[in-house]
Amino acid sequence: MLPIVALSVSGIALLFLGFQKSRVLLLPAALLLLVIALAANFYDWNKTYLYFNNMLRTDNLSMVFTAIVLGSAFMVIALSSQFIEDEESQPAEYYGIIMFSLVGAVMMIGFENLIMLFVGVEALSIAMYVLTGSDKRNLRSNEAALKYFLMGAFTTGILLFGMALIYGATGSFTLAGIAAYTANPQAGLSLLLYAGLLMLLIGLLFKVSAAPFHFWTPDVYDGAPTIFTAFMSTVVKTAGFAALFKLLSVSFNGVYSFWWVMLAVMAALTLVIGNVTAVYQNSFKRMMAYSSISHAGYLLIGLAALGAQSEQAIVFYSLAYSVATISAFGVLILVAQQRPAQTLTSGGVLGNNFDDFNGLARQNPLLGLAMTVSMLSLAGIPLTAGFWGKFYIFSTAVERGQIWLLVVAVLMSAVGIYYYFRVIIAMYFRDGATESIRVSPVYQYVLVAAIAITIGLGVAPGLLQGLF
Amino acid sequence: MNTLILIFFPVVAALLIALAKGQRSREAALIAALIELAFVVVICVQFRPDASSQFDFDYAWIGSLGIRFSGGIDGISILLVLLSGIAVPLIILSTFNRTYSRASQFYALILFMQAAMIGAFTARDGFLFYFSFEVALIPIYFLAAMWGGENRVAVTLKFFVYTIFGSLFMLLAFVYLYYQTPLVDGHHTSAIADFYQLNLTPEAQTWLFWAFFVAFAIKMPVFPFHTWQPDTYVESPTPATMLLAGVMLKMGVYGLIRFILPIVPLGVETWGKTAIILAVIGIIWGSIIAIRQRDMKRLIAYSSFSHVGLMAAGVFSQTETGMQGALIQMLAHGVNVIGMFFVADIIFSRTQTRQLDQLGGITRNTPKLTVYFMIILLGSVALPLTNGFIGEFLLLHGVYTYNNYIGLAAGFTIIFGAVYMLRMFQKSMFGPATARTKNFTDLTLSESLVFVPLVIMVFWMGIYPQTFLKLTEPAVVNLMKYIGTTVVSLK
């Protein structure tokens, strides 16, 4: 509960800070408030509490997920210094909205009651619709926001319908109540439960952009300002998978045989669509959008093979994925600022294609290294955290004996290397613009931290194990 | 003395060289590699020739999963560790007449590569092996793609994707084996020794066999998984080619001996013949293509493909001689192929061509090069008293014991090998001098210094192979005995 309070207060405080003429304070204030929220998060460490009439639960797992989400938000905000110079932007409101959206994410992570889940999903989503459209003068940003909002609102309806059906079957909104009902499937369960679960899953899988509910993702990620794309593709995904994991492992473990095939098929579909389509992209940002879809596929394997290792697998994978993604988007922001995009992406947006990265590593070794490490991590090459993420995920599926799913995942991993390496090839092996890109100190710190985390966890994955 | 030093010393040296960005990174790298060689020699001298694993290290890596950071050297690793130790200083020394841009990164990557390869050869935990096996790809990829020829980008990407794809199946195999191990303190274990103890069903052994085989067959490469190899060897800068052909492909052969034979003996019994036939097809296929090559580097690449096929066939023959032959031939082939690629590089750097029809008449001005080239070449064609003879003889003996006809087919390697190697020598060194070769100068001091140790190794291994065979023999005998008893007990 403490981070929820801290984040809500921070959001309001940041909005008030926006009345000031000077914007200099905003960024450090937002970072400081996030650190406070992060500290507050760990205040309950090793203890389990129920808050708000048993609607929210904090335990070590929820605190670790919350820490990943808040840490990602911290890195994203640290990379948002461009707003200070841009007269048209409204950083106070952006930061305020980010804080409120994080409240939603924390609720999604810790919910004990479907109502709390719904409130969390909505708080996070509505904030995302606004941030997607925050580049007011850009037609594509507006279009993306509208698309996202219409489709998101529609799936929200499905989500709510699903909850209602589950309530009809079980007579309870609480996870424990539902778990008690599903614990004994031999007794014959109401069909409403299955229909409800299906709709609930559709609602949540839309948020994490799993195929076949992924169609909004490329356009929205492409149209949104890059900094918010980074936020969306990490925080929303981590919170979404935390919620799915909690829902399935606590409440619906009894009907595993009903949903695992569905999730496994969707995981395979997501992997194939995400990876194969990413190969055909020329715009880096659009490639990252499809790559984010493909990573939803890997995470879905961890859910479809729900078992003793799943928790660790999903936590580790989310962390590795978030760090690598933010660092990649950070480099993209710098490249986009100083080598303006010339070409239209297939979404009709001006976007930096791979050629804009040509020769980057010669002029800016740090940017080259940061991008390389994150691409290797996303591709799952050893020495990076991404490898162990894949390793844990694959382990869960091996334990369940879902070999066919693994074969798809292995094939798609090989495809993934192809498009992730296009950036590395452009940066190291092609000649490009000769002027180097100016990198502000904050950017340097964030990128170095991302490299350190990725390689640190890649060499010593055991560092995380004591956490939960 | 501890194996950990062998792994971490090159890493530290690589980091220092990369960060120092000094003018003298070449010399610094050479010194580091020589110190590493000194460690290796000390270990080889102290090594007790028995079947045990020595100089061990063992730390918790992912404690909650029972995955350990553990390694050591036994009779099967020792020659490969020795090869890694000898090869890298020679490879660095061979670059002394060249200047590479961003030299500090170049040499740092070579040393980093050495650490990863030694890590793979000494790992005693399945996941540590996999980790090192894959990590070695990163430096070699950057070496080949940053300093390579015109087509390097496409070629190296193919190489990278191909190898990773194969080894991901090996990862699945390891994870599967991991879950078969009994629980100790609430978790499974991933020690290779524990994998040896498993009682796997014949069905599981079949798919595990193929999962491992594809990974190692791509790495070596064995027919029909070799299509990445010639282009990658040709496009890579010569030091990277030497690393690839001299040391890295041995990871594949090593994997066959360390994992496939003892872990899935029933799989080998069922599918080993298929594997041998593929390997023998590769021997003949590679030789025939090598005979028709005009580019020296490409010719050596195909000869390497042919030679490694014989090693794979020898391992799958499951005989003591075949296994011994594979181990000593790995060292011999490493020595020879480094020498051959160096000759090609010297000729290219002086004439700007590797095309055989543009060369000729080099012997006139180059007594030293001629002699060294001839000795290395004789080693490659397995003339008695050279290193190649011992290895190939043992390997062919092993394959022949396994099956006469297959042994006969594999024997073509010696005839074909003599044909393409001598043809290369004749076309490049003899005959009238061409415009490109008439001003050919003989070896410089640093170049000679590379050849002298190679030539010593060629004769040492050829005349007194006992030095090396006795290091590996107890481990091989033990392994064969182990495989024999497991197959009987599983039946």
C-alpha cells in the first residue's frame, strides 16, 4: 500500500510543481519521488499484508514486480530530459500521469480481488491513452491514441464482462473465493466460469499485446513519442504479466487443463507473428514494436507451462527485457534527435530506419556498446541477462514436457537474431555520418547502468535468487 | 595451480588491453598470451595421466537451481587446453607484420575468445559448457565481421544464426537432462558427471542424440551442415580463421566425446552409423571440392572440412584407437591448419592474390618459406614421422575396425589430401614466376618465429607421440569401459 500512497501523492505534487515557470526542478523531483516510492515498496520486505478490506496484498513477489516497474519508470523518466527544452511539451503533466499510471500498475501486481484488478488496468490504460497522444501536433500520435483508446475501451468491456461471468459462476470476486471454487474441477464447474475466464484472458492478453490481439501494437508504439513507447513496452507488459501470473497461478490452477493449450497456441502464434514480421521492418521503432510482441510470446510460454519455476522465469525475463528495451529506446531517442529521420515507416510515420545507425559505434562507442548489449540480451545470447531469461522460460516448458512449443521458440529465437543483429551490423560494420552524437551525463549514467545490470545478471544470474 | 586462472587471466588481460587503448596493444596481447601459455605448460607438466579430473574449481552459480560454476581438466580436455594455449600466442605473433585498425579491440577479442574456449573445454557443469560454447561466438563474430573481407557482413551473420540455431537444441537437451537428474537438497543438478548416471529411455536417447549432434555437427562442421564454413573462413581476417579452424571447431568434436558418447550410448548405437556415413560423405565431398579450388584459403577451408569429418567418424567408431586418434588429431590439425592459413596469408600479403593460377615460382627467392610450407604440408597429408600421420592412422584404424567398407571410403582422405595439397604447393611455389610473385621476399624474423614452434610440434608429435598419447590414454580407456558397461546395463 505504501507505494500506492507515495505515488499518488507524488503525482499530485508534480502537477503542482508544474505551476512554476522554471522546469528545471521537475525531472530531479520526479526521480526523487520515485526513489521514495521504491524505498516505501521495500518497507514491508519479508512480510505479507492485506490492505483495503483484503483487496490488495503485498508479499515479496509483488514487491519484486513493483520494483521492476518502478525501476523501469525511473530509467524512462531519467531519459526524458528532452522535455525540459521543448517549449510545447508539458512535463509536469506527463510525470504526473506516469505516477498515476504506476499506481494502476502496482494494483495490477498486488490485487486480491478482481475489482482491484479492474481499477488497476483502467488506471494504467487511461494514462497510456493520454501519453500516446501527448505529441499533440503530430497527426500520427493522435491517430495512435485514438486507435489505442477505441480498441482498449472495447477490450475493457470484454474484461468486465468476463469478471461478471466469473462472479456468476463462483459468487466471489476474490482470488481466494475463485480458487476455492476451481480447486475441485471433478465436481463439474459452471460453463460461465470457462466463458468468464476466456474473456478475462482476452482482456489482459490485449494489454500485453499477445497475438491475435496484437494489431494495435505496431501503430501505437510507432506513433507514440519514443519515450512513452519505452514506458508502455516495459511497465505495461511487466504489470500485465504479473497480473496474468497471479490470476492463473492462484485462482485458476485447478482448471489448468482448460487454459494451457489455449495459452500455448497463442504463445506459438505470438512468437511466429512477432518475429517473422519484425524481419520485414526497416524502421527501428517498428522493429522494436514487433520484438515486444515476440517477447510477450516467450513470457506466455512461462504461463502456459505454469509450474514451480514459472515465477522466477517471469520475474527474470521481465527484468532482462525491461532493462534491454529501455536502453535500446534511449539510444534511439538520441539518434532520432541528432540524425532526424528521412523515411516513412510502413505505419506512415517518419521513423529512423536501420541506416540511421550506420557507423554509430565508431563515433559513440558508449552508444554502440549499450545498443549491442541490449540487442544481444533481447536475442538471448549468453553473457547477457536475456540468455538466462530464455533459459528459465525454456526450463519451465521442458519441465511440463511441451516440446513442440519449445521447437517453435527455438526456431523463432534464430529468426530474432537476424533482425536484432541488423542494428549491430549497421553500427559497427557500415560507414555513416561522421559527427558524433552528444550524450548528456544523465543518459550516460542510465546507459551504463543498463549495461551493468544486463551483463551483471548475465554472468551471475544467481544474484536475484534470494529475493523471493 | 587452478583451471580458473586459465579462464580468467585472458579475460582480465583482454579488459586491460581494451581499456588502455595503447599503441602497444599487440605486444601486450602477445605477452599476456605467452603468460597464459606458461600456465598451460605448467598444468600439462603437473598433470597426472590418470582418468581423474584435476585442477578443479567448484562454486555455486545459480544456487537455487543447483547449477554450479565448476570445471577441471581431465585426459579428454588436456590436449585441447594445450592447443588453445599454443595457438593464441602464435596467432598474435602472426599479425606482427600487419596493422589492424582499432588494434586494442582486435587483440582484446582474441584473448576473450581464448578464455571462452578454455571455459568450454574445462567445464564440468552442462550449463557452464553451454554458456562458454555460446559466449565464444561473440568475439569471433566481431573479429570476423569487423576486420573481414568484402562480404563479411552477410557471411558472418549466416554463420552466427546457423550456429546459435543448432546450439539452442543442445540447450533444450541440457535442460531436459537437468530435469532427469535426482533431486538433491530440493533441486536438480547439472554436473556432467550426474548426466552420465542417468537411465534414459531409448526414445529420449534418440532425440537427445540428434539435438546434440545437430549442435556439434554445425560447429565442426559435418556434412550437410557445412555450408556456412568455407565462406566464413575465406571472409574472416586470417587470425580469426585460425581461431575458427584451429581451435573453435574442436569444440564440436570435444562435445561428441564428452556428451554424445557417454550420455546417449543407445542413441549412438542406433544412429551412430548414420552419423559416420554423413561424416565420411563429408570427407570425400570436401576433398573433391578442395581439388577443384583455385583460391588457397578456400582450398584449406575445404581440406579442414574434410579432416574434421574423419575426426567425427573416428569418435563414432567407438573404439579406443579412434578416440585416441581424434584427440591427438585435434591437436595436430590445429597446428597444421594454423600453419597453412598463415602461409596463405603471407602469400596474400606479398602478392595481393590467393588465386593459384596467378601464383608460381615463389621458391626461387624463399628458401625458408618453402621449407616450412613443405613441412606443414607434409603434416597435413599425413606423411609418416609427421603429426598428421599418427592421428589419421589411429582414426582410420578405428573406423576400419568399426566397418571395413566405411574405413575404406574414409581412407580416400589420404589420397585426396595428397592430391590437393601437393597441387596447391606445386601451383603456388614452383613453375615460372608471375608478375605478382617475381619480387617475393622471404620470411621476416617474426614470421619465422611463428613457424618454428609449429614445425617443432609437427615433428615432435610425429616422432614421439607418446608424450601426448599417454596424457589422454587413461581417460579414453575409462570412457570406453564406461560406455561398454552402460550399454550392457541398459539392455
